[in-house]
Amino acid sequence: MDILYMDNAATSYPKPESVYVAIDNFNRNMGGNPGRGSSRQALTSGSILAEAREALAALFNVDDGRCISFGPNVTEALNIGLKGVLNPGDHVITTSMEHNAVARPLTALSRQGIQWTRVRCDSAGRLDLEDMRKAIQTNTRMICTLHASNLTGTIMPIKEIGALAREHGLIFMLDSAQSAGGLPLDVKEQNIDILAFTGHKGLLGPQGIGGIYVRPGVAVRPLKEGGTGSLSEELTHPEFMPDLLECGTPNTPGAAGLLAGVEFINEVGLDNVCRREKELTADLITGLREIKEVRLYGPLNPAEQTAVISFNIEDMDCGDVSLRLDYEYGIVTRSGLHCAPLAHSTAGSLTRGSCRLSPGYFTSREDIKKVVEAVYKIART
């Protein structure tokens, strides 16, 4: 049975062939630890990291790639941004749609004197900007939001949120886990002070690579200290980017794959990626809406969401639906709470979870027809 992959919101698959080639080429033919010595291998590895930073900087409209530090994933980047900026007595605002990568660090910080307000979105995940404005207090330090929901795909009005933050002198941190590589990101136009990203989803790179952009002038404490290959004579950690937020041997093979993923997006064109995913989303919504036993969550409008559609079939456990889609039809999905209980609570699906479909750039419209047909058959049996 062929695999029909519909779980790109968890991790994109397949990757462009160039990504596989770049990782394999590094592991087989390059090696070297960047910043550790002056061998040709070490210098070549360092150049890969530099090229990857510059490619991401161009994609996000960042002036200097050195403002981007690499790490293992977006979760660590979010922890750095939250724990490296907020102090006891500070107030932070989020939406009610946040992933546990934001919710859990803030729950921990709340025990240390950080105040946290979750602005309620409607059941489709939409945010009323005025509600966020009303949540601002005299001690508010940061607004931290996701760009798009991993449950409903709902896209937040980040340009307006960024303008609101700038108006009140607040730091705006964005979780781009579900948007980088799939939606336009411009740190200047959208007034993003801190951008957390992952490489293995929309950016089409491998797992184990992600990072953080910090706008010059924003002070962030490092989450960890260690060897950087710079200022090795000092026992204090470097205070300049990207070394400030990096230490230890980096995932250079991952950076090589991420660079290839970004280059693929540039070659195809981000607008074309967006257009294709909106077409697939429209087809999926239209098809599933015709199945009367199916309940859909989210805006159900490709203009308002990414290619993420969550659903339930009446009187059926979402895990059973996902299992049947896999074992009977070869369709890979994700069921459960998606590490996003706040979003499920907002959408009204906390008690039962949902089955999530997330097509990607390599999904075909014929694939969508097969998915709809499979859901129809399961709903009627």
C-alpha cells in the first residue's frame, strides 16, 4: 500500500531531493566542526552555517544573518525568548490558541512571578485585536503569539499585533512553527522583535534544526552557556549574536539540509507554495463539508488559514479514525490534542481531541480526492 502523507503540520514529508543530497554530502564528504580550528573542514562547515543564516535572513527580511542563532527546534527558541526576556513582575499576553511550546514555559514562569493573560479567540481561532489591546497593563513587557494554529490553521493578524506592540513599547515574539516557509514573514513590516522558527516543517529541512532571530537592541539572556569557538580564553559566555544564544557543536548537517530547503522554496517561489496549499485546503474543506457525519473546526476559509484541517466523525474516537485511515487506506494523519490543549479548549474539542489533516507542497489534488473518499467510507461504516 502506498503512503499518502497528510501530516505536514507535524513534520513535512517528503523533502525536496536536494535536501537529502545536501545532508548526505555533508556527512560523507565534508565533516568538520564549525568554529573549532582552521582546518578546511572546519571552515567549510562554518560557511554552511553562514550561508544558512543569510538564506533565512533574506527570507525573513533580516538585515544581518548574525542576528539568527541556530538550535535544535522552535521549542527551545521559544523558551529562550520567554525565559531570556521576562522577569518577575512582568506581564505577557498570548492568545488562547497557543501550543504547549509557549503554554508550558509560561506556566512554569507564572510560578516565578510572571503574569500571563490569554486573550480568548472565537471557536474558529480568530482573534479580536481590540481584546488584545484591552489586555495591555502598565507592567506588560511582551506579546507572544503563534502565526498560525496547528489545530485549526487559523492565521493571526500579526502585522496588526506587531503594530500594537510597537505602539505600546512592547516586545513582540512570534512562534512561526506553522508558517515559516508557507506564509510571508517580514520582521520589519510585521514589527517582529523575536522570531522563533523550526526547520523541519514548512522550511522543508530535516528534524533537529531550528532557531531564533533577535532584533538588535533587544536584550535576551542565554538559556545555556558553553563552548562557541569564540573568545575561548574567557570563562564568561560571549555577549554577541549569534554566539550569545548558541553553544556546543551545532547541527551542521541539519543546517545544510535547511539551506537546501530554503533554496528550494526560493526556486519554486513562496507565492506559489502559498497558492498551491490554499488550493489543496479549499478542495479538502469542500469535500469534507459534504460528509454529514463530519464536524470540521476552524475558519474553513483558505484565505484565513493554512493547510491544516481538523475534524471529528460523530460517535467515533479520533484515534480510531486516524488508525483506520492509516491501516486501511495508507493515509498518515495525527489524532489527539496535538500538544495544544488551549486551542482545543477554545475550539470546543478538548474532551475528544480531533483528527488532523495537513497537506503540503508535494500533495496532489488527486491525493485530496482519495482522502475525502476514505473519510466518507469510514464515516458510513
